[in-house]
Amino acid sequence: SLPLAPSSFTPSRCAQSSTRRFPASSARPAAAGAGAVTMQRDVSPLADGAPAGSSGGGVLALTLENVEFVLDELRPYLMADGGNVSVAEIDGATVKLQLEGACGSCPSSTMTMKMGLEKRLLEKIPEIEAVVQVEPKGPEVTVEAVDGVLAEVRPFLNVCGGTLELLELTGLQGVVPTARLRMTGTGAAIMSVKVEITQRLKRNFPKLANVTFE
């Protein structure tokens, strides 16, 4: 068993319906006069299969370097939707992956894992017997813990004449845990601190998918 530290990544938004332009490849012929193929999707960014990449048709041995090499082909499509993937552990012939950012909390995360990451890894590294998703590590998201992080920011807001309040935590047992906050005050300094609050909460609580303000 090979434990690995998860890569750092700042989450942004959950994967949503969008039109993504993928590089044209032999597997996806471009329209006449176009240099890229326009794909419409409304679920996982890898649901229709990512381009084959540049690793060629040969198979690879099961090593951490080769797993990372294959995942590097797919990461740009996850990152375009605010997500990422890291190798949590290689246990024998089982590769354990952690979906991060928006991908970790997206309802389509299972499809991303099965139809995108698992499929590509098994194609390129036949030694792999299973690809499984592991939950992100980190403290539990509770009212007390979240309010403790917010307490670190409140002194700055108070100086600027603002306040910060945790209204509620929702979806803690679901796929999109959300912290709903209320912040008062005016001015550029008050408004800019929203980004810092969001990043700080998600840094402290990897399981927290969204931070919203009223």
C-alpha cells in the first residue's frame, strides 16, 4: 500500500451544462473547415470520453508514474470545470483516486470516475484490477467548526464596519454540502474578503462544496 499526499487544488464551481471545445483527434473528426470539435454535454466532463492524448497505443506498467501520466491526459477537462483528481493510494492492483474541487461534490462524479478515469486507466494499464473513489480527508463540517474559522475573519470585518454570520449548513449528508453566510458592510474591502472567506473555508473543510452569501 502506497499512501500519497493529495495534491492541492482550489475548488471553484460544480460541473454544469456547458459547451466545451476539445482538440480534434483521429477518433473525433472535425467539421469541415474547423480545427476543433464542439461537444455539448450536460453531465460529467468525461462522460463522452476525453481525447486519447499522446500516450500512443501501447500499454503501460502499473506504477505511480504511469498512473499520473494517464491522469495528466484527463486533468485539463476536470480543471476546466473547477475540479481535479489525485491518486490517494495504490493498493496492489487497485488504484484509489480522490476527486477534488467541483468534481468531488458533483452529482455526476460517479460517471466521471467510471466513464472517464477508470475506463482510460484500464485501457492503458491492464494490470489494474479496480479503480475506486475515496472520500476527501479532512475535519467534519459542523456549525462549531465552521464558525471557528469565521471567527478568524471577523476582527477584520469589525474594523471595516462589517459583520459575518453563519446562517446554516445544508446537504451535509448529500453530495453538495453548503455553508450559507450573511455578511454586512459596504466598500471594496468588505466585498473582496468574500473570496478569502470562501477559500479559507474550503481549505479547512475539503468536503465543503459550496459557500454562498446572502
